[in-house]
Amino acid sequence: MSTLTIFKSAHVRADEAPAATEERRVPAVLGADLKVPVKGGRLVSYANLDYAASAPCLVPVSTAVAAALPAYSSVHRGAGYASQLTTARYEQARHTVSAFAGARPDDAVIFTRNTTDATNLLARCLPEGTTTVVFDTEHHASLLPWPRSVRLAPPAFPGEAVRAADDALAAIDGPKLLVVTAASNVTGELWPIAALAHIAHRHGARILVDAAQLVPHRRLNLTALDLDYVAFSGHKLYAPFGAGVLIGRRDWLAEAEPYLKGGGAVRSVAGAVEWHDDPEPRHEAGTPNVLGAIALAAACDALAATGWTRLVREEERLIARLRAGLASIEGVHELSLWGEDHPRVGIVSFTVDGRPAREVAEVLSGEYGIGVRDGKFCAHPFVRHLVERGGDEQAGGGCEDGAASAVRASIGIGTTQEHVDRLIGALRDLTSR
């Protein structure tokens, strides 16, 4: 079976959701009616095209948090009704998030602050001597936490990614972990994570998948993909209340020192300290972010209830319109690792000839009421590779370290065709000046 076939078949199809769920209305987002000032003092409706940084809050998420607040109390510690109810809601959130991710029944589900926190937690739990294999295309959250790593160059095509991982893992003795994104936060391109998981397991390695940019756009099934660990963030999943999650196999997590040492992680302090054997309390010391967990679970419920088919179809329609519009503008160059036909989620990065990325973003905001991201998107080596490969070194100057940067537009629930068309029109105006 080819790498591309494995890749396509193992990303669980959006149309596999039960047909009954397809009748549900797409949930609304807060801020859809936000007005922002532009040049000349006018107020215009805000075109939020910065979902990949932080998505707006879904109305059902806000509703769930508001419903939990009156009885908000401590978790796992109190005998009172409010404490018992809050504990039940927190643990139900854990089950909901586990089901959303397609986790195995015995997987640990540890609530964290975000994806970065989740990957750092796993980095602290690696068996002694573990070597991590990671591509230079990764977000810094996946690139930087590892005490011992092998860095791989950006692959020219998906099959090369699989071969490079195969070669690297074959050369490593001892425990090993392959770390890879499911969907690039720079280009939106989907990675062949099922094929990479197969390669990792063939070499006795494990795989961690950064699913932060996948789960707002596509259904995830950790079990079907045979992944060992996944991490994602609430703030990218329409639940901006400060929670993320690490889901995966319990043994490494149960055997490691607690990520934080304090109340809740410990069974007994009487001479020798006895830590919890269960990875969830072991790594969730202190009072957890109960509202963040409830919000994350509410977002998972809302997306699952809506049904992925309609969400994916609308996203694909809008992203195709956006990419076609960008391609029609002279001097605008979309960044891509694997070419224009490779599957992707609703993220597009681009440069504009002769214009620093920050200048483009400021004009789009100040004159057109459009919010985009500019810079290197916490993926400095990857953006530098893409921009310099495209010969646009001068197009994106003005970054933190003086290297090339880009503009990123990203879409999701609440994005309209008018938002997309406004961006294309604004860029046409800008490049004609």
C-alpha cells in the first residue's frame, strides 16, 4: 500500500459520523458581530482570519461554563454537594475528551494548560536515555522540549518523511519517540501520521502527534491511527479557557516523577512520600482548571454533534476560494511544503513581494478590519525554509531575529465568504499601490 493511500485511509473520514448528527445546526461563535475601527474612523465588522492562533469561543462552550459557575467548587477534596458536583463535571469532561479523540479505554487523559504544556509533560516522563526524532517543520512546542533529539530536515514529499523517520529510528538504540504534527500550523498540510506510526512501531518506538491544528478541522481517532500519544489545546478548539490535554499510554506517565509536586499528586506524606500510581492525579497537582476542562469538553461535544461532513465541506469551499484568490494576485506567494494539491486544513501562509509581513498585517487590520497573523508562527526553522526556498527573502523581513517571515490567514466556524473576499480584495489593493 502506498504512503499516500495509508495517509488518506487512516485519517478517519469526516463522513463516518452518524447520519443523524448531520442535521444539527453549526454552533455560533461569540464575537461574530464584533465591530472594529479602521482608518478614517469608520466601524466595520471584524473579519477574523486568525483561528490558527486562537479560535473564538463557541456559544455552547460559553453556555456550559456559565452553567457550571454557580456550583463551582473544589474537586476531589470536598464532601459538600457543590464539590461533589464539580468533581463529577470535571471527571465527565475527561471522559468526553477521551471519546472525542477516539482514545483506547486504558489511555490516560491528563488536563494541561495547552499543547506546549502537554508536550513538556511528556518530555519529563520519557524513560532514561530516550532519543526523540523530530522534523524541523514542527511547531516549537514539539521541537524544543526534548533532552535528547535527532532533527530531520523538511521532507520534499510525504514518502520522504516516512523514509527519513525510518532511517533515523533504525539508527537509534534504546527508547525512542517520534514526534510529528498532524496538520502544519504554517501551511495547513496534513501529515501521514498513520504511516509514521507504523514505522515508529516497527522500530519499537512510540509516536506523539501534535493534533492542535487538526482537531478543530477534522475528526481524530487515536485508536484507529494507532497513535501512542496526542496533545491539543482548548484555545484552538473554540474553548479559550486555558486548558489542553495529553492523551496516551499510561506506563511512561505512571512511572515518571510527577510533573508538578504538590497536593493531589500524592497519596501519603509520612516520612517517605508516596505518589499516586494513576497518571491523571499524579500529573495534575494542585487545583486543576475545572472550567477549562468543562469548556474543552463542551467544544468536543458541540463539534461531534454538528457532524464533521458539513464542517469539512464548508471549510474546503472557503479555503479553495481563498487559495484561488491569492494565486490570482501578482506578487503574492503561498507557502507550501508538498504542493498545491496536497490535502490541508483551513490554514494558508503567504508572502507579498516587497512588503514585510508585519506591514501587510497592519494594513489589513488598520484599513480593512481583517485580523491575520504575521511572523514565523512559532515554527522558525520551517518558515525560514519555506520563504528562502521560494526566493522571497526580502518579502518578509522585520522578524524577531531578522529572518524572513510570512502572513497567515486561517479559517473556521464563523468564517464567511465575505471575510475571504475582503482579504483577497485588500491584497489586490495593497499590491497595486
